Amino acid sequence: MIRRCVRSLVQVEGLGGTFLGFKDEKTVEGDFTHVHCGKILSTVAGRVNKSSEADSRVRISVLPVRKACPTPDIGSIVIAKVASITRRFARCDLVGIGDRPLAGKFRGMIRREDIRATQRDRADPTLSFRPGDLIRARVINIVGSNSGAYASTCLPEAEACCPEVGAVIAATRAVAGAVQPSPAHGVTGSSAAMTTYLLSTAEEELGVVLGLGRPPLSGTANVLGATSGCPLLPTSWTEMICPRTLVRFPRKVARVPDELLKVLLCNPEEINSSE
């Protein structure tokens, strides 16, 4: 443990706020740096890197010791685990973007009309997902205390417009920043203070990636939906099958990579035991 800490300290050449040089005609700032009063300062802890540009200028940047975990944004494709389901929406816990874990705890929600691209009003969350399923979804909106920062990103800067239009844009941004989640969206109680990400699976590549079947002879778990069981195999865009019992379950199936199908077919016991 001590050797690891010493090794990390040796690799760190600059901490946050470390002076790296002066910005002038021959020196410019790079990644993970910022300029304050003509001085180039580091924004993270890491190794200082100086590279030569085509115009003979030197670019100073910092290579972070540890990459920051990503946070979801509008348009991001995320991996989420279904937590609960109602007739109108499904609640999810966002766990990662691609193969990278998220920076913290994020809550998502898939509304009934955002499940499929066609027949949106007839989609039923209870026939598309079950608690415990892993899904791929796209972030389409952000609701909560930080929603104002995203609701007005498409607006131009007020200073770049005429005074009349600038006043309207400034008022719009102020109103968007004051918007709070309403009970109609199902964000109430302790969840109201948290940001909720509205998700969509209305694409072929989005939907259930790993579905879990209900264990046999589980009593009320068969009715309420169990969060553990045998991994399911996709048979169509709307169904998955249990390789043990051959029972079919309705799902909104995503286009699953062939590598994942091979894992499910070869090692269903190991995947089930890991859950």
C-alpha cells in the first residue's frame, strides 16, 4: 500500500492549481489546464506534457493520474438496471456509459410512450421490462434541480442578440432554472431533490440486453416479478426464452451482440450464480 502511494506521488508532476508557465505567443494551454491572469495552471493532478504545434508553439497539457468517471448527458447511451415497474413507467438505476461506470448514483425513468418507436400509446412497461433486467437506453431529457442547465442549451447567448430578444432569452433561462419536477412525472418525496434522467428505448439497438427469468415454483414471485433467475435468450424483438424451462417472457429486446449470445448459451450457470 505504501509503495503504491509512493509510486503515485512520483508520477504526479502537477496538482490542481499548479503553475505550469506563462501564456504568450510561443506557449498555449492544453487539456486539463486553464489560464488565469496570463498564467497556465493545472486543473487536475497528473503528469505535465509539453508538445510542439505545427506553428512552432508549445502546448502545455496535463495527463490525469485517474480518468474522471463520466456523467450522463442528453443523447448519451447508458446501461441501466430496472428497479420497479408500473403501468405508466419503469424506474431504473443508471450504472454506466458503455464500459465505464458512472461517477455517482443516477436515477432514470422510461415512460410508456418512450418504449417503442411505433404504437407508442399501446406500449406497456410491464410487458417490456422486468425488475433486474439490464437495458441499454438513450437519455432524452433531464428533470430535476439541474434541469435548467440543459433545457436552455439550444438558446443563443443573450449578449449576441438585440436587446429585445436578449431580454426574452434571459427570462427563459431564469424560468427554466426554476422548474422543479412535478408529481405527474412520478418524482416525489426524497427523489424530488435528485435529478431524474428520462430514457428512451425506441431504437433497434436499445432495450433489454440481459433479461432474467422468474425462478420456477416461487409463489408470489411469479406474480410480482423476481429480480433473480436464469438469464434469458432473445427469440424475437418482443420475446425472450428461458433456456431451462423454455418458457417465453415478453420483453422489448435490444439488438444483442453475438459475443453476449455466446456467453449466455455456453455459461448460463455461471452467469446465474454471479447474480
